[in-house]
Amino acid sequence: MKALYLEDLKPGDRFTSGSRLILEKEIIDFARDFDPQPFHLDPVAAKDTVFGGLAASGWHTAAITMRLFVNSSLNLGGGSVGLGVDKLRWHQPVRPGDTLSAEVEILDSRPSRSKPGKGIIRIRTTTKNQAGEVVLSFEAGVLVNKRPR
């Protein structure tokens, strides 16, 4: 896949990811290490919670979204460095058996004022389940490379 640089990106450009099936085991494993709450750990106990069943941690969903972003059609030359996340929202719980995919939209792009050879893009990332329901969304600033000379 062709590497993309600041000069290739303009507002309105959209990039898509592949999909990822979410397994019960990975929800529980992530929760055990990073968010050990009953609705993330125990399918039986989760039935009596606000989720009404096992749900992935929002932070797990965010981590999966990062993987989808890195493997998306937005193949940034030299990678990307996050500068901050804004408007992070979890819209729907992610359940075992869900299949997630992400879309990244370029909101803005500009050369960096302080880092020659770099630029800053502003993106909106939306992650959806197999039913097309939005499960997570956020906006972020990302440091990217300009095209090498």
C-alpha cells in the first residue's frame, strides 16, 4: 500500500479499516489486566448490571480502534504520533461476537510551525459494529511526516 504524507491529505478524505471479530476471552483478558469490573469480567454477574450482559471495556474498544487505525487504508509514511484526543465517546457497548471496523476522516491538515518536515492533521475516527451502530468516536490531532525530498 502506498505511503501517504501530509501533502496527500486534505479535509474530507476518508479511510477505512478492515474488520475485527471480538471474542469473549479477549474482553475478559483485557478487563482482568486493565479494567477489572464485573460487567467486563463475568458473563453471569454482568447480567445484573447496567449493560445486561458482558461488555468490553471502553478502553479495550479504544485499543482495538487504534489497531484498526494503524492497519487502515490511511497508511501514513513513517507512522503517526498522537498529539491528543478530544470528544471521545462510547456510544454502544461492544459485546462478544461483535465485528468492529473503523473509518477515519481528515478534518484539517497543515504544516507544523515548530517541526520542519512534519505536519499536523486533525482526524475524526468512528468505530462501528456489524449492524452499523457507532460504538466509539473521537477527534484527534496527529503529527505526520511531510513527503521526503
